Amino acid sequence: MIYVDADACPVKPEILKVAERHGIEVTFVANSGLRPSRDPMVRNVIVSNAFDAADNWIAEHAGPGDIVVTADVPLAGRCVAAGAEVTGPTGRIFDKTNIGMVTAMRDLGAHLRETGESKGYNAAFSPRDRSAFLETFDRLCRRAKAYQSPGDQP
């Protein structure tokens, strides 16, 4: 299963294309409306507008063999702890080897923005980011399929 933190996700079409090629179900989770899909392999989950409602839903459902797409570092940390494969929309992998440092850097950046030391501008999403995501996501889908195959579990 693929879980997508869908609010403001810039790679939804790419997720659908790669997931269809691999035959993996996709669940988009958001606080607001999503475009309905007639594809039986695609599910939309609309959660309340409560703080972190989408994140909580994904964290409660994701586990080993699943893929999570999110730019939200705390959600990534929760999903990594649950055993899911996690990537951001730029193709950055979040795993047990780097989630601690990624979280610390996120917290430092927030502190610097709060104190006025940094403006905190994020780089625009680029074609290079999209390409890196596609490469990473395809690799994770192949790994997830292998995980689901009997006798092939890591």
C-alpha cells in the first residue's frame, strides 16, 4: 500500500503512474477535497481539519511493506518507526539512519526562523526534484513488491 500525505503534494500524477505500473494500491489522505478517481486501486480519505489529522491517519495505518510519501518530517519519523519506507516529494529517503538528523535540522531551522536569524525560504520544486522522486519512488515500489512476495521479505 502507498499512503500519500496529499495536501500540497506536487507529485500525485507521478505516484499514480508508477503505482499503476507496479499494481500497488494508493491511498491519498487530505484535509480537503481530492479529485475522485474511478480507478479501484486508488482511494481518497478525507479527514477532519483537526491539527495533524491526516498525519495521524497515515501513521496509524502505515507499516512494514508500505510506502509513505510526505514532506512532513514528524510524520516521516512516525512512519519510519512503524517500519514503512518513506520518501519526500523530492526523492529524499527518510530512514532509521537519517531521521534523527533530519528531525534535528528541521528543529534548528524552525528555531532560526523564530529568532529571525533565517528567513526560511524553501527552494521551488524543480524538474530535477520530480526526476529524483520518480527514480526513488520506482525503487521503493519494487522493494515493496518484493516484500509482499512470499519468501522475499527483507
